[in-house]
Amino acid sequence: MGPKGRVIALGRDLRAQAELQQQLIDAQQALERDYLRLRHLESRYRILFDLTSEGVLIVDGKNLKIVEANPAAAAAFEETVLKMVGRSVLDCVDSASRSSVTKVLDTVQASGKPAQLAVRASGHQVTLSVSVMHEEAGELFLLRLESPAPTSAAANDSRTEVVMRVLEQSPDAFVVTDNEGEIIAANRAFGEMVQ
């Protein structure tokens, strides 16, 4: 500026803005870590839910529709998981057992205390253990099923095959060893972890 060509330099302190940007990046990274952790938890939950030998149903407390069913529960009712999800839990038991199931669900919902009852489903006896879970969306019933029928060797072999296929797909590392520590089977994630 002026006849001698002087220069005026104007500056702005951007430290506050840079600090805010860093806080935003840190928050975003924390969210991504939490999301990844939740995804791994969901994967572990799904594996355990699908592979447990105990039949488990998760039922909506408002309309008594099955929200989730594992393969063991579907087998106890001689159905497939896809056919069970979305149906009323009352449709899965014999008509003579429906009023008993309704009464127990109402009692458990009112008291919050678990209860058990024996019902007939698909022509055989099944014991239901009912408990209630509270979530933001409302109440859910957790129904655990015990069927007195023993599983056959063929069913156990089939279940073992399913377990191994699911473990192979898992993002968590799994390895099966014998009593001496010799590796019998390992999934891909374990192989990548130990290189």
C-alpha cells in the first residue's frame, strides 16, 4: 500500500477452529470404534443364538408375534425359522395349550418374575421357560424351550457341520484343539491373526 509498496498482512487465529475439527474427528473415530465393537457383539450373539442346543424364541410383548427364533426352537416346533418369525407364538402350540400360554405370559408381564409351563406342540410335550425383557421399544418375552426328545447322532453331526460353517464365517478367531493342544480345526480369522 502507498507509494513505497508497503504490505499489510492480516491474520486470523484458527486454533479454536482446528481444535473443533480435531474434536469432530475424535468423535467420529470413537463412533466408528463403537460401531465395530457392536458389530462384533452382534456377530457373537448371532452365533450363540443360532448354535445353542436350547430352543429360544423372542416374542413381542404387545402382539405376541415371534421376533426371533433359533434353529433349535424351530426344530422343537417342527417348523423352519423363516416360517416362525412373524407368527403369533400362540399359533405354534396346540389349541388346548393356548389359554395356558396366554395366562403365563400375562402373569410374567405383570410380575416380572420368570415362570415355566408344559405345553403340547406338534404332537409332543415342550416345556416353556418364560421371562420378560424391557427395552426402549417395549417389552419382549424370552421363551426357552426344552423338548424331552433326545437328539439323534445324525442330528448332532448335522449341528456340528453347521457350527463349523458358521465359525468359518465369523469375524472372531476360533480354534478347536484336543486335550494336548493340537489344533483340530481353525477358522479363517484365526489363520489371519496368527499369519
